[in-house]
Amino acid sequence: MRDANPQTIYLNDYTVPDYLIHSVDLNFTLAEENTKVISRLTLSRNPASKSGDTALVLAGENLTLISVILNDDNELTDQHYLQTPDSLIIHEVPQHRNFVLTIENIINPKANTALEGLYLSNSMLCTQCEAEGFRKITYFLDRPDVMPQFTTTLIGDKDRYPVLLSNGNKIAQGELPDNRHWVTWEDPFNKPCYLFALVAGQLDCIEDSFITQSGRTISLQIFVEKQDLDKCAHAMQSLKNAMHWDEQVYGREYDLDLYMIVAVGHFNMGAMENKGLNVFNTKFVLARPDTATDSDYEHIEGVIGHEYFHNWTGNRITCRDWFQLSLKEGFTVFRDQEFTGDRTSKAVKRIEDVNNLRTRQFAEDAGPLAHPIRPHAYIEINNFYTLTVYEKGAEVVRMIHTLVGAEGFRKGSDLYFERHDGQAVTCDDFVNAMEAANAIDLTQFRLWYAQAGTPVLTVQQAYDAEAQTLTLTITQQCPPTPGQAVKEPMHMPVTVGLINKDGSIAPCKLQDLERGNERDEVILQLTQAEQTFIFEDLKEQPVLSILRGFSAPVKLIMERRLEELAFLLSHDSDTFNRWEAGQQLAGQIIAGLIADIQNNRPLQVNPIIITAFKQVIEQSWDDLSYFSLLLSLPSETYLAEQMQVVDVEAIHTAREFVLLALAEQLQEQFKTLYQDNHREESGVFDSGAIGRRRIKNICLAYLGRLEQAQIQQWSQQQFDAAKNMTDQMAALAVIVNSSHPARQQCLSNFYQQWQTEALVIDKWFALQASSHNPDTFTTVQALMQHPAFDLKNPNRVRSLIGAFSQANPLHFHAANGQGYQFLADQIIALNTLNPQVASRMLSALTTWRRYDQGRQALIKAQLERIMTTEDVSKDVYEVVSKSLA
């Protein structure tokens, strides 16, 4: 049974470790069910420890202990130590000198379905140690502020494990009797154990090299299963792109002579930045034009970059404790966002990131699991690998970048690297470096690290024609969140531009500034609950463009007429705010239709949106990917975030009504755009080709709603003839979400074509699970029994269960509660297999108070059922208990 009172860990309770590990020699004799681990630790009492307890407490879970030897010759008995389910407590160890502890234990990788520690993926042995997986390998001081040097020897059968990899440099290898061999790896850099990695299996490798800015040659290797060798070229080029970008933008050069990536089929996360040996989910490595979409290609480059950038922002400088997780993740997400923007389209990347933040992280901020980017407490650290820590953490770093400028941010990051290389530090250390390098006071800004929730800005404007001034009054308030009823005002940048009625830019001249300081846009620093800003020398009332580039992660309340939004959609020079105007325009019209539905009034689309979209289509666009975003409506998930009580049926009906109206009124324009951009460009991934595919496929999605025989023929032809996955999936999505006569045949053909490609079949599952067709729930139930579905594979779980519960609000939130019961059943099953994945599937249930009373009762009943499940994991217990509180 679960502990009735699982331990809560608090930030304020942090103390330094009582002992330090200076070096560790690991020896693995590998086997699927019976791996022997010998660890030889050199330790000493930590002189900084104030604890009077002399016992050495090592963390360890699911380990079979064989022996414990102190200083090579003193084998301890159970009278000298206490073994508990999660620790090894050694009563007496030397206090005034270094000592050596040798521990031998056995683990069973095959039985490790949680995929933490050492586990089996297909026939490959691999590790995942962040956050606390190393304790499932051997007994250790499993905390990030203990940073020894690692030497690792791997012993295995030459046929089963021809490739033996670990961190650092290969320093020795040899042969053994019984068809075995061994390899020893040495990592010259101190690191916490969460950065340890081991991979062993039958793997093939592609190799390349990179010459650093100082002239060093780095060997690059990507290891995959043999059948995937032809899908690694993009990942390799992405790695080289990331290495070059980090040198150019941050001056950071890679520090080892070898950089390795391994693609693993069973992985809880996207990837892991283990020092010199990154372990990746296959989803973020493998790509070929016929198996991966344009979006896949961009995500692969972004994740490859993210893990590489961690070498400095996470590895060379790591976290003092897990409460500081955003120190490495927020900073590194910001870095990978900028990298992707530089490599693709800054406008598109910014919009995609903000869309993700507002549809998912804002919901997290508004729910029972709301927490600051530096949490105050946790029960299970795996539950804090959240959108708040990552994506909102990146927005907080971005605000610092906005406040100090690109040059100032580089000075601050250089100082941060100089001060803390080789250390385990805190979020405050990062902010301190930014302050010191830029002579700026960020005392109030630190509230972003401590306060949860999404601030709400309310903007009022008044134009004085006689004085030729525009007065802006901005108020900020942050709603209560669990444990934080009252919030203090935050320090944030609010970027503002002004646009004349002819579409030209009006200079921004703030009152009391010297003449000559007029700018196209100005950054207002908001620090008070209410502030007033006055713009001068305005001969006519300008149209306000505020929060440009989404300069702060806030909700903005400001009255806007539809005509004003349509004007900004046509004229705003800020690419984010131009897109945002279109989203608000569509959102207001859809909101009106929702009210009509709820009050049984006839539906009619305001023609202003048809005219506005027509004007967008008639303009000339260099960035076709951005153009495609301007033609997109807000998602159902985003629209739900705007409602006090979510009405899933009304949202879906209203949004579909607008989509159909646009398709009907603009069908000739959409048909022309489709035909003009329908080209055979398989394997071409430049911005032009990607943009053309995005434009033609969004046009096909609109046209598919017309249910015309001609469009059904177009979608069928595109599906049959496509030589790239982007076009094939786009056509199949149109077919699946319509009454297309060949719907089932196309789904069957797609499966037959791609059944040996796991990542493509993930798309096949997800597409059906997210369909709005009436039979979707029945389809999902049937797919659970499909031979290709595997509850032990996180990618497959996310593609079916995750897609249905998180990307299909219409059917998941069916009024009869069948979706809730289905998800609860799967979470209960996953709880014993993979608690981390189980807890992440819960996100679809945690916002239950946002729905009508009937749905609230149904969701609450399933949460209570999960809560009373025997042996509920800490991961699941924490999320459910907080959701019900």
C-alpha cells in the first residue's frame, strides 16, 4: 500500500550534503534481467555540513544488495548498516579523512517498465537518470549538488552488446573469455549522477566531425538501430548547426573530443543531455522526407539544439537542488527558441511558442497545480518537469533579455559562465550575474521566480486632440493560486508601438524624455499595480500596438472594436501583434456565436472576418509559413481558456461554423492558392518549400469542409501521390475529418504502407484519436486492442491516449463521461507500469472545476477512483490530491 503521508520536500529545508563523493568507479556486468553493478566511491565528510548526524545515507530503490566494503578490506554486515526500501544507511564511517566504499548490487533492467535508471528498450540497455533515476542503478548521494568524476567500465556479450557507451572519453577496451568484451570510459568533468548515461546494444553509427572556433576537431556520432541508419542525416546537420550557433551567439565551445547521440524507442521524455552521451527519444532524431513532416524536421533541430546547449547551461553549470530546475531548463529553452528562430522564421517560431504557452501553460497557472517557475515544495520531482518550469521559465529569461538588450544579455551570460563554471548553483546566481553585468536592479523582477499564476494587464487609453497626447493607464493584478492568495506587483517589460490611420508608424515619444528620443517602439517598464504613460506630439489618435512580440507572459484585457483588429491584421508592423489581431478578431466573432448557440439564436458570421482574411490573401508574402498562420483560427483549447465555464460543444460548433463560412466565401481564393503552391518538392526543406506546403495544406483543410467531389478528389490524389510525409498526412487529415468515401480505405492503406515505421504509426494513431467524427470514441477503444498498440511505450501512449484526452476536447469531454472513465482506466493501468507517464496523462482531468456541474461531478468521481487505487504511486498521488484539494 501507498504511504498514507508521502514526504513533501521543501525549498526552505535545503541543507548542504553531509558527505561529498570525489570520484566514482562503476563496473557493470550487463544482462537483461541480472545486471551486476559494482561502485567504488571515494568520499569524505563535507566540512560545510552543520549536521551532527554522522551516518552516511545513500539513496537506492529496487536494488538487490550483495555486499558493502569499507576501505577495501572491511566488509560490513547488516549490523553496520540499515537497508530500507529507499536507502542504505551506514552507521559509522570515517569523519576526518577520505574513505572508500565499494558496493555491489544486482538490478533487473527488463522488469523496469518505469524507464528510470537502467532499463531495456527493445534489445538495447539504456539509462535515464534525471531527476532521480540513478538511485535505481546503485546506492548513491543522488542529488545534483554532489559532483564527482566518473569512470565507467562496461562488460557484456559481444553479440548481444557489441556497442558499449558511457560518458566522456573511451580510455581502454579489451576481450574476455566466453565471447565477452569490456570498455572503460572516463569523464574528465565533475558532474552530478543525473547526468550519467550508459547504452549497450546492437547499434549502427553515422559519423561526422565539427571544427570549433579554436581549431579543435570534434568527432560526432549518432547511434541507432540498423534499420534507422538512413534517417540520421538531418539530426547530424542539426547538431553541427547548433554547435556553430552557440559559438557565434554565446561564445561557447564544446569541451570534449567526442559527442554522441543515441536514439531510443522507449523514452519518457524528449531527450536527455547526459554529458557527452545524449540519449534521445527516436521521435527527435529519426527523419526522412517520406517519414517525417516539416514540423518533425524543425522539432528535431530544436531538440538537438536544446540538449547540446545544455552542455553549458545545465552540465558545466548545474542546479544546486531540483527546485532550481528552471535555472537550466528555462535558460536552455530560451536558447533553443532563439536558435530555431534564427534557423527558420522568427515570426513563426515566436507565435508557435506563445500559442503553446497560452493554450497549455496558462491553464496550468489557472489550475490546482499552479506553481512558480521555482516551486516551493514537491512530493515527486518528476511532476515538476512542467510547462511552467520550462516554457514560462524561458519567458522569464526572455524578459531579462528584453530589459537589458542583446548586448547586455551576452555580457550577463558571459559573467554567469565565468563565475559558476563547474558549480551547482541557484536561479538567484543567474539573476545576480545579469544585474552585475548591466548595473540593473532586478530585485522586484525576482518575484517571477517566487509567485505563481498569470498576471492580468488591463489597458485603458485616452487621446487628447488639443494636447496631441495619448495617455495609457496600465493596471496589473495576479489572481490567487494555491498557497498564494495575495500577489505583489511584478516587474515586466511592455513593448508598445503606435500606428497612424494610414498604416504608417507613428513615433513613440514619451512625456519628459528629451527630444530626439522618438522611436518606432518603446519598452515600458511596468513595476506598479497601476501606472500611467503619456505619448506626445501625436497629430491624430494612433492605433495602439501593445505587448509587441508578447514581451511578457501575461493576459491582456483591452477593449478593441472589430474594425480596429481588422486594421491591425492588415497594418501592424510587429509580426506577433499582427497575428494576434487576427486571433482576437476571430475569437470575438466566435465568442458571439457561442452566445448565440447558448441562447438558441440563429447563427450568422460577421462579414468583417471574411473581408479581413480576403485582404490578407491578396497581399504579397515573402514568409509563406507566417502567411499560413495568419489564415489560422484560434484552437478550441485556446477558446476554452477564454470562458468562465467551458462549453465544449458550443466552442466546437461555433468555430466550425466560422471555418465553413470562410471556406464557402473564399473558396476560389483557397483553390487558387492550393493549385499555385501544389508542387513536388519532396526532400526540400528550405523556407520557401516549407511555406508552400503549409499554405496549400491549410487551404486544403478549409476546402475539405465543403464536402465537394472535386476537393475529395484533390485530397485523394495528394494522399496517393505524396512523396513526403507532410503532404500525405495533411491529405489524410482532411480525408479522416470528413465524409470522404475512401476514408477507411486510406487509413488502411496508410497503415499497410508504414507498419514497420513506429514513428509514422504514432501519427496514424494520433490522427484518429483527435478526429471530430462522431465515431471517434469507438475508434479509440478499438485502437487500444490493435496489435501495434503498446501501453509500455510512452510514444504510443501519447499518440493514442494523450491525443484523445488532450487534443480532442469535443469527444473527451462527452457529457456522458465515457472519456473520463476511459482515461482513468488507462491511468490506473499505467500507474504500476510507468508512474511518470501516468501522472502526465492526468493533466486532462486537473482542470475539472472549469466545466459545468455535470462534468465536474463525473471528472471528480474518476479522480477519487484513481486516488483510492491500491499502491497508487507518488507521481499520481501528488497530482490527484492537489487536483481534489
